[in-house]
Amino acid sequence: MTAITTPAITGRVKGAGETTYEFTYISPSQERSKVGEYVHYVHRAGGDELRVLCRVTAINPLRAYPHEMLSNPDLDPVLIAESINYLPEGMELYEITAQIVGFFDDRNKTFVNPRALPRTGDPVYLTSKEDLVRWLFFKKPEDDWGIDIGTLLNRPGENVRVVLDMDRFTSTHMAVLAATGSGKSYTVGVILEELMRPVNRAAVLVFDPHGEYGTLRAIEAHPKFQGHDGYSPVVRVVKPGDIHIKFSELAFGELVRMLEGSSDKMHYVLREVLQELRKKSPNYATDDVIAALKARRDVVKTEESTIDGLLWRLHEFVKNRKLISDSTHMRLPDLLKPGQATILDMVELEERDQQLTTSVLLNRVLKSRISVVRGMGIVQEEEKLEFPVFVVLEEGHRFAPANDDSSSKRVLKTILSEGRKFGIGVLIVSQRPAKLDSDVLSQCMSQIIMRITNPMDQQNIKNSVEHVSAEIMNELPGLTRGQAIVTGDAVTTSVMVQVRERIAEHGGRSASTGKEWRAKWKPAPVVDRKFDDGPGKPLY
Amino acid sequence: MHTMGLHVGTIVRGADHVTYVVHVMGPVESDPGPKPEDCSFGSFVKIVPHDGGSMNFVGLIVDSALMDRDALRAGPRLAPDLRSMTVLFPDFIDERVKLVYVMIIGFTTDGDARHDFPDITPSLGDPVIKMADDEVKAFHMVGGAFKVGYYSQAIGYKSALTLPLMIRVLGHLARLFPARVDMLRLLRNALEYRWRVEGGFSS
């Protein structure tokens, strides 16, 4: 039998709530029963006393001031109430609604619903810090492979660390969803810092369309990130000019997508030419394709106009594109290695090039991991990644848009559905969940959701994320910058968190427009008005 | 016994634990007797117990009644008017009386006020004294703070006159406590609305 300590009683059960797993209790104070707070009651079953964790979802004051006392905004109703002995001290009373989370099953590390409501009059206890740490998180701050992202929002004075299980969210994927300015990239920065701690040493690739994560380099020399065995994290920032895609790495679909306005006949001809070239060598250049097309044009006269169109498009959309290279190659083992975070700074790339880069690299990562895990020789030895990898996609809606069939979305969907088997974890970040593909979102089994007010974004989260309850959705508009709800596989039940401070400086801080305007202001030049028409002349 | 102030009358009956019937002194019993405004509706009075304790009850005049036990008597009268009666029959007690109902809203002990009704009751015959404005002011300062602690009790008093009673009381207090005018006006406006608008349309 579990020994029951005697924690503080915060109220007494009144009765059933509106839904099956809700009940209400009466408390003389709302201090210990704030919305989101954790309380528990004791459920007796078969000689066992089980502590059933519940989350406070609503507070309803039972004794309120009459409207008349509030009718003069300049008068404090408290003073009026005191003067007429209304609501003297200690007369406050609240009806509090609590949602049952369940009792914690230590063996399976999960909550089990007792399927029974507490009895009327049963005491409701404020759950202790120790129980919260044990029940809510798979990891403690001192554990290896834990991601300490901040503290429990409801217990500001108790420093209850919110520690995510790295193994869980790196294998079943995570989404960070938040409106702009709510601390989304800051939170991702915190996660990246945690991933690079000496106890974790992750292999991370960040697709960074805004160039926000370069500041992470500060952790390289930071004492907190140095291991006793000589470990020191590496943060490699790949600048836009250094991002290249080798022409021969492009999948047929990716190449066709680049050739804007190309016809089905062009695709047919191109496919045949590429197949012939691949038979000779996997490393062919744009010029090889152009030469092969020209040779074919000389032979097959009926395809002349088709091939001309293809040649023009290859020149216009491929050969003149800086991103595409015939020789330069970004080696996967250079981009991904344990203890290294590679930031692909794509700030100067057009959106289609960002998609293309993501698509090509993710395809290569997927093939490499399949090759390693399945023991297949589908990639060259130098391309093999012998360890799990973690990919961060900022502006996820660009790479997996809801209403567009981009190449990056297809490979992303494959990774999200099958990546777990091959050791590829994905963190998708988006400020517009409504624009993010629902399937992609639903495949992320852990979520960090920050302030979101747009109803369409809220609806897409509701539709796509199975862990998110109506109560959590109600909390979203009320969150302030740096506050988040963590839900899904990485925690045992949804928690509200105050994200911790970054160790490295945050690179995504909003610029001060006023400051920049003032700095750039110059006195107006003196205008020589001698050729002016002079004042008073009408414009027309 | 502290009987400082104008003697309004004496308790002749207890209607319940907090409501007492007071026989207002007539011209035969007291000369000069209390004027009508001395025992007007909503006036503050104190009841000074005969036993001489330090506690005085504080009450509000919440209602009144007039009685003439000689009314409809058919027999002859020896004296034609009250003046002749007092000369011819000095021990005569006037059968025409004015009664007022006093609701106890608190008490004072050695000058300290409490806005609550006491466990003990006044006795029959206890004198009822009109409270001077200074006494009313002192009664409303409890522990150094302005209080109308009997507000809920008075509002809950079951009578058609409850609302106009408190409207008058709050008006009286507003004159005595100018610094509290805003708050007292707010309370009074709320009662006025209930009395004149809600009361007027609810029936």
C-alpha cells in the first residue's frame, strides 16, 4: 500500500462536473487553486490508496460583489464592502473545476484514469513539488538525455523543472507552434542548447530561413557545455553562399519542378535522357544533360521544339541558379555528426530554393539512414550516417504547406511517418499552424504550443493534435511571451511551462524600428528653389 | 444611568429580539415633550438600561403607530379639554399615545461601538434617548474606521419601509460624514433604484 503523506488540503469535493472526468470542489482561497494548478484526491480501491492527479480548469467565485458596489469606477468596492461588513475577511469562497488526469502507474510511467469521481466532502490536496517532478516528467534535471526547458508555470516559487525526455521527442518528432513574437525561436534555441549539452551530444541540422540561430555558436566556449572527457560542442553555420546542391543529386521530380511551365512531353524526354546518363555515371553535370538533349534533337526531329523548350528552361532555371552546382557537394557527414549543430543559414535564398535545399538534404539523410539501418548499399560509403540525427525546420509551413504539393513536404511526410525506424527526428517550428499540412502536424507526437490567437491556427492545432484538449486550447490566448504548453509524448501529461533563459544570446530578437529610424536619419538637403514655381501656384 | 439627551419615551413592549415598541412621551408626562422630529422615521436613538450597566443599545426608529384608547367612548367627560383635565385630575394619564418601533442595530460599551445586536435585551420601561449628531458620528467609527455594519441587517428587516428607511439613514450619514459622500451616495442610489424602479415595476 502506498504511504500517504499529509499535504495541504486546498478544498473539499462538492460533486460531479459538466463532463465525465470533471468534478468541482469548494475552496476558501484561489491562491492554491489557480487555473492549470495540480491538485489530487485519494481514491481507495482494493485496499490501495491511490492519489489521483487533477488539473484545475476553471475557478468560479461564489461570493461576488453586487453590481451596485461596482457602479462607480473611482470607488474601491473593497472599501465599500468593508464599511458595510459585506464579505469580511475569510468569507471568500470559490467553486473550482478540476479535470482528472489519473493516478500515476509507476511501472508503465503513465497516468491511469480511476473511472470514478471523488466522493462529496473528500479533501482535495495541493500536489507537492516532489510528486509533480516524479509524475509529470520522464526525466529529472540531473538525468542524462533530459531537455530542461524551464519551470512549471503554476509553481513560480518552487522551481519545478520541466524536463523533456529527449529520446521520446527526437524519435516521435515535435512541433513548436506559436504566433510571431511569442518566443518561438527563443524556445527552439533553448532546446538546441539542451541538445548540445555534454550529456546529450546530439547530431542536429537546423534549416534556418531567417538566420536566427547563428548566435548558438556562443555555447562552443561556454563552460556549461564542456564535458569532462574533452567534449565541446561544435556549432557550424553554413552561410547562404556555401549552400549548394549538386545537380546530379536532384530527384527527377525536383528537377521538373524547377523547370517552370514544362510540358509532359518535355518531362518524358528529360526522364529518358537522365536515365541514359545515370547508366554511365551517377555524377553527371548540367552540361552533360544539355549535350545529351542536343544530340537527341539532331536525331529525333519530331522532338526538336520540345527539346528546344527544355534547353531554354535548363539554361534559365538551372544553369543560372547559384544554388545548383555541378561539382560542389555538401557532404552529409560534414553536416551531421554527434556533438555538432549545423545551422543552414538560408536567409538569402528564395523560398523555392529553401524548399529545394530542404527536400534534397532530407532525401539524402533518409536514404543514408535507411542504408545504415537496413544494411543496404543505396548510398555511397561516404554518405552514411552511422548515428541518429535530429532535424529542425524553422518556418515549417514553408516546407510542408497545407495547400501545396512541394517536394520538401513529400519527403518530410515520409520521414515523419517512418523516420522513427531509421533514427531521424524532426522538430517543426511554425507561426502559422493553419498553413501547415495537417498530416505533418499530426505526425509530431510532442508539441510545444505558445500564445496563438488566430482562430484558424487554433482550429488546425485542435484538428491535428490528438493530445490537445479544449481546456488547453482555452489557455492559448492567455499565455504571455515565454510561456508555453508542452503536451504529447515528451511528458506524461500536458504542462504549462515558463521557458528558461537562453545561455547563448538570442538571434531572433525583433529590431527596434524607432531606434533604426533615428540612427539613419539625416538632415534634409537644402533645395535650390530658384526654378520653383513659387508658393500659391495650384497643382493643376 | 446615562440619560444625557432628549428623553423620547420608554419601552413598553418587545416585538422580537431586536424590535421594541416605545411609548413616546406625551405632554402630560413630559413638559416639554419630544417634538415630532425628535422621534422621526429613521432617527438614531439609544436605549439606556435601568440596571445601570455601561452598555447602551443603539437603535433606529423604523415605524410608528398612533393610538387613542378613549376613541369611541360614549360616556360624558367632566373636563372639556386636556388643559382642564390636568388641572382637575393631576394623576390622569392621557389615553392617546404615539408609539414608535425601534430596531436595535448595535450597542456601545464604554464608548466603543459595535454594529451587531447584543445577546441580552433591554427591559420594559427602559428610557429611549434621542442621539445627538456627535453620538451618531461616534457610533459609526468602529476601530477608527467608518462603518455602516448594520446595513445588511437593516436591509433584511421585513417591512415595506425598509428601503426608504435606509435611504434616509444614508442621507443622514452623508451629512455627518462629508468625506464618505461618494460611497454613501452609491449605496443610496442602489437602494433608490430598487425602491423606485424595481419595486415599482415588480408588482
